[in-house]
Amino acid sequence: MSALPKVPALNPCPFCGVLADVPHETQEGCIAALNTEITQMRGLLATLKPAGVPRGADDQDEALPAAIRLALD
């Protein structure tokens, strides 16, 4: 026997793809899970800084990367 506690297996919901111990029973359940995922991702992205952003306010004008324009064909 293992001394580790049994952790429920998380599988993606077949309807929305969010990891859950059981599939969501309703569309509202999927929407709520997706809104939770969006909130968590926004919180994570709010803590990140893009590469090339200066650490000090003094170098702000010099260290910013040039603007890049991408075009899709």
C-alpha cells in the first residue's frame, strides 16, 4: 500500500476541454469552468512582463524594442 493520499484523476471535460474530476453536466457548468480558466489566465498574464521592457524608468525610451508589423497572406 502506498502512503500517498489518493488524488482524483483529472480528465478534460468532453464538452469544453477544461480539466475536471467529472464531466460538466450542463452547458452552464462548462461556461462557469471556462470563465474560471479565463480569470486564472488573466491573473497569470497580469504578472508577466514582455521581453525587452526596461527594469528602470530611466532607460525607458532607449530600451524599448522597435515596433514590428506582421501581415498574414
